[in-house]
Amino acid sequence: MFNKILIANRGEIALRVIRACREMDIASVAVHSTADSDAMHVRMADEAICIGPAPSSESYLSVPAIISACEISGAEAIHPGYGFLSENASFVQIVEDHDLTFIGPSAAHIRMMGDKITAKETAKKLGIPVVPGSEGGVPDLDTARSVAAGMGYPVIIKATAGGGGRGMKVATSETELEAAFRTARTEAKAAFGNDEVYIEKYLQRPRHIEIQVFGDGKGNAVHLGERDCSLQRRHQKVLEEAPGPSISQRERDHIGGICARAVAEMGYSGAGTIEFLYEDGNFYFIEMNTRLQVEHPVTEAIFGVDLVREQIRVAAGHPLSFTQDDLQINGHAIEVRINAEKLPNFAPCPGQVKTFHAPGGLGVRMDSALYGGYRIPPYYDSLVAKLIVHGRDRPEALARLRRALGELIIDGIDTTVPLFFALLEQEAVRGGDYNIHWLEKFLAEALE
């Protein structure tokens, strides 16, 4: 087992890893920018090293600075959290070249799943169902017209190196295709330095379902059920729950089994998430995230496992500590992402937190790096807290979420907490009857 781990991240996910390290009796090293010198992860780690100025490009994304911090501290392994360098195959290779351990999958697997076209082709070969679409990238408008006509409108054009909704446009007819195709390529070039796009059939009312998988790199793998992440704004998840309210046990076993077998066949090591669009009883592969997800706590809640601890164990060469038969769902869990944003336009709202009080009680978990007096810097993602609740069933989890939101105090800044109170009043949310377009429509109507 490792003696010391460096966490190449910040905020609540850095704290999450530090806590796992402490329970495993492993020393933790925090890295931070000058803007984060008073951050909670810096205070809680066993050691802390400043790696650069406020811009993430000069600190949290600076590979030389992170490798140097490992050498200075004597850390043997790096946990990337999520975001930043967590899915950067070149970084993983550099880590390995310096005789350090990356707590996550191999550079080859990250590279394979980082390109949307390669990922889709790999998924098809592994028996994972995919959305009908183009065979590879679409080089020009004439090809785009031919592909779209062959599968029928509406279609969606996506950047092969995309993410977060950038380089993604919908065309409902041939008339709209040209503008959508050109815009998607322009956005893709600006965001990713790669203007290659591909085309898929656009599903009308799908849910976003993701399967949590875990492999030990030795041919053993399991799935930990699904999470429903359909409540989204601009392709960014807002609320996640597990198990999915629309998924039957038969469907769960079927798609989970396919994913676990695929991960085992790949020889994949660590945590991963295989994401699907789900409509009319069918699952369609979107992508695979080769890292820990923001919403991993809901899976931990219903299965009673520590996914970060398991990541560390597997990276150290240990086999999985549980089998598929050990994994039984217990109850229902919901997570809401609380951002420092001002409603109704969701404008970032950094500033000083005057008072912070986390809710408590049975089945309530608060993952946050906030504290009273902390000044949220304007340089990073606006996520400031994740509130996770667990109940015996979905109605109890919803009631617990309402109660916990009522106890939460974040004074001094605007947050998205009022949105969740509003969502809990909606019959579609209470009944679990929503899809990936529902929240955008709800927000648009609320602003009318």
C-alpha cells in the first residue's frame, strides 16, 4: 500500500480523497494555487505545496509543477479527482515515466475513450448498444447530408473531442443541417483545437442513465447499478439519483452485466462510468468517463462502499474487495449540486461566505469545502457543495432532501439552493417522470 498520495485537485473532491487517505492511514499532500492558500483542502491535508498562481493553466493544470510537488513531498501516487488532469492521457504517461502511480486507468484506456468515435467503435466491438450514427467523422457537408438522410431527422452533430455540450448542435431538417454542421465545427475547433464532428440520431425524450463500473486490471470487473442524471441544464447535471426511477431490476442486470463484461475484457483498472441515453426500454451508448464522477456519493450510499478507497487499493495492486454478488442495492439516494450562482440566469457568484451551516441527521451527507469566512475565488468551477441524502425508498429520500435543504445555511453569496426547493414542488420530479429536456423547458417557462 502507498505511504503518501498527492491529490492533484481542489475543493470538495480533494477533501473527499484526503478523508479516504486518513482512514487508510496514508499521508496526503495537497497542492494549491496562490488563490487557494486558505482553502479547506490545504488545511486538512498532512502537507500542502503551492504550485503556481491563480489561473488553473499555471497551477492545477501544470504538469511540471505537480510532478515537482511529488518529488518534493515524496508522494508515490497521484489521485486526480475529477476535472483538471483526470482524463489527460499524456499526463498519465508522464506520471508513469517518473515511476509514480496514477490512481486511475491506463493512458491507453483514457486515450481510447477520450475520442468519441474511437469510444463508440470500441463499445460496439464489446457488445455495448450504441446510438445509430455515422461511421467515424463526417468530413464535409455533402457527407453530412447523406448520413442524416440515411438515418432520418432529427440528428445531432457532435465534436469527436467534445464535452460539456460544446461542439454539439441539433438539426431537425435538411434546411437546418448546414448551419448546425458549420457551427458545431467552429465551436469544436475553438474549444478543443479539433473541428472533426460526427452525426447521431437525435432521440426525442431520452433519460441520461450511467452505469458505474469498476475493474481491477486483472480481468475482474463489476457494475454498481445505475444513476439517473437526466435533470440537466445546458448538458450540465443538476440532480442525480440512484437507482434510476425508470429502470427495472431486469434492465439493470442486463445492461450492468454487459458493461461489467466489457470492462473486464478491456482489462480496465479503476472506476469508470459508461453513459447511455435511455428511451423506450433501449440503452444507447454515449461515452465512457474514465474517472470518478461528481455524483459517485449516491452509488456509495445505496451500496455501502467507498469508491475512493477502492480506487486506491486497486491502484496499489490489490484485487477488488467485493464481487458482483456482494453488491445489493439498499434504499434510494439523491444528490443535488449546489453552485455559487445567481438565479435566474445562473451567473457565477464568487464572494465571501459569512456563515456556513451544513445539515445533518440520519441519511444526510454534505460534501463541501466551504467554511464561515471563506472567500470563493472567481477562477474555478462554481460548484461549492454537494448535498446527498439516503432513504429507505425514493419518497423518504425526497422528504429528507427537503428537510436537509431547509437546514442548510450558506450566507453571503447567492447559490442554486432555491432551484431545488422549486424542483421538489414539481409533480414530474416527485414522480420521477422527466427526461434530459425537462429542466430546460421548466426553466424557460419559469422565466416567461
